[in-house]
Amino acid sequence: MKTYQKILLILTLLLIGVGAYYYPKLKRVNQVMHFFDEDIIVDNFRTTNEMMTFKEVKAAKNVHTFPTNAEAAPLPNRFTYAGQTMEVPTYLNASYTTGFLVLQNDTIVHEEYFRGHTAATPQIVWSVSKSFLSALFGIAVGEGTVRSIEQTVDEYCPELRGSGYEGVRIKDVLQMSSGVAFNEDYADFWSDINRWGRGFAWGTSQDAFAASLVRGKPPGTYNHYVSINTHVLGMVLVKATGMGVTAYAQEKLWDPIGMEHSSYWLTDDYGMEMALGGLNTTVRNCAKLGSLFEHQGNWQGKQIVPEDWVKASVTPDAPHLQPGENDNSAHTLGYGYQWWIPAGSQGEFLAVGVYNQFIYVNPTTHTVIVKHSANPGFTTDSDLGTTEMFLALCRAVVAQKLSVSNEAEPTAAN
């Protein structure tokens, strides 16, 4: 064989080797680039384990199943938002709902699945994962493995020194007030969240991405939603407990409250969970988290999440965290410890994920409502993608429940 032929052969083999090594990464990046395409979004949302690395959270050995009362029929026929009336089935269909459940007094009074999903179908719930992470973090604080949320995150994670997170209190990170500069616009290809997403698909370290961010505002002064804040909380949790997020969730949450279905958490190529949005779980499992927080962290007589943590999680405690128009907030909803709080007198709070994932909790009426979706119109200007429209539906469900209860009271007295 001539010299140039040997060189050509070596180069060819090298190219084949490099291609074989990078092909899985290139494939994942391509899948992420088309992840939200309308014709495949529903299937993508329930099959992320076929695209990414993940860790499983198994169903509890002693499963708790909510009782069902299908005759309660709590759904109103229609609801009103921004002066417009919409039929409930129209809204559920148009927002690409895959699962919808209403829990009243810890009884399932309405449950529907769409687009090929069933009660046992885990789906990526995006930032609803943040509220699960909040519960885990509260448990760690209650057990003393995280000593205080007044500590700074770099006390646990020295790799964050020199970044926008240096010197930032855990509490400010919990309350989306870290001061870190970040663009969370999913419709902007070059936004920070989309840069992170492409990096995650490539397999890069989320820890390193967090350490690359810089400060934009003084911490604890402005409510600005930064998904990487939750990743930093995950970093602290792992350092403090010596356990991965998934293993900790299994031991401290899934097993104690009898989670009905196995779930999984996406990970980067370094084995770190996508704490900020990578949980894939079922509607009923989400309802259990809602019920747990409705009962102030108590599950059938056993305190799982500290009661004071639950209260603090759903109580905006500073001016920049209050709901309504606020010069020191980028949002009209208030914020707690990874939970959203709307204005109102009934103590409502919500877990919210992009593309219309929701857990709504009304502790006054003992109502929990869960919606899983795969809404390709989320990044458009349509009201169908807003938390406010879902909140209007929830309040209509609650109002009908109260109306039915009030009508039943005289009958019961006769």
C-alpha cells in the first residue's frame, strides 16, 4: 500500500471513529431542535427516556391510591377569561391537554386522558419539577443536612465562586431573586435557556453552565425567573445530602407518600439530574404533591415536609415577591420557594411548567387540579398558553364546587 493510501485510510478510520463517538450527541441535539414540532410534540413529551440519559424513581412499594367519585362531575361547562367565554372541552383540546385531574377532599372527582396518554403515562413536566425539588429541599433543611437557607450557595458549591452566584443566599435562589442575568425566552433561539438546552442535549455539564453565569442585579431585590437557580439548588442538595436528586426523591418523597407510578429524571452526561425541569411523572403523582402541600406537608398523620417550610414556600415574604403589578418583579404572579402565588384570599398556589403543565392547590376549598399538556402554541401570543387562563378555569371549577355544596346544604338539613 502506498503512503498516501495509508494516510487516506487512517484519516477515514479517524473520521468514522469521531463520527461514531459524536453521533449520539448530534442526534440528541437534532431531536431537541425539533422537540416542540407540532406533529411530534405529544409523543416526544412522553418518550424523553428514549432520547436522553435518565435515572428512575420507582413507584412506592406501598402505593397509595386516591378514592374516586366519578359521579361528582365538578367541571363547569364553560369559564370566562379576559372577558371571553370558552367551553371547557374546547380549552382542554386546544391547549393540547394530555391529562386532567381534579382532586376534591383527597378524592378524584374528575380524571381524563387524551392523545394516547393514560393514568400510568409519565410525561416530562418541565418546571413543575421545581416544586418537587422545593419539597426535597425543605426535607433536607428540616433534617439539618442543609443547615440554613441564610447560607450562601457557594458555601456548599465552591465551584460557583467567581460566578453570579457567589455570595448569594440559598433563600434568594429559592425565591428566584438571585440577581443572576438570564434570558428565559423560549421563543428566542439565542436565549440563555435555549443555549442551556442545546448544551444539555450535547451532554455538557450543567454545573459548569451555572458557574458561567454573571450577576445582573443585587441579590434579593428583584423577582426574575431563572431556571438555572433550581439547578443550583440541586447542586446544593447533592453536596449536602451526599445523594443524587433521584435517590433522595425515592427515599424521602416517593416511598413515604406512596407514589403510584414509577417516574424518571433526565440527567446530563455527568449524571446530574436536570433538577430545573427534567422530571417525567404522571398526573396522579403530581396530584399527590399537591395534596401533600395542601395538608401542610403532612401525609396521613406523618409530617413529610416541615410545616413551616410549606407555609414559607407559598407565602411571598418581601415586596419584590408580591403578586400584582410590581416594579421590582418581572411577573404579575407572586413567588415563594419554587411555587407561584396569585393574588386572592383563598391561599391558592401553583406549580407551573412550560407548554402548560400545572398543579393548582386551593387549601381553602381542599381542591387540587393537575393538567399535563404538550401545547405547541405555548411560545405564541395565544391566551391558551398562559397560566392566567388555566387559573381562570381552576377558579370556575372551585366556584361550581362551592355552588353545588351550598345548594346541597338545605337538602341535607331537611
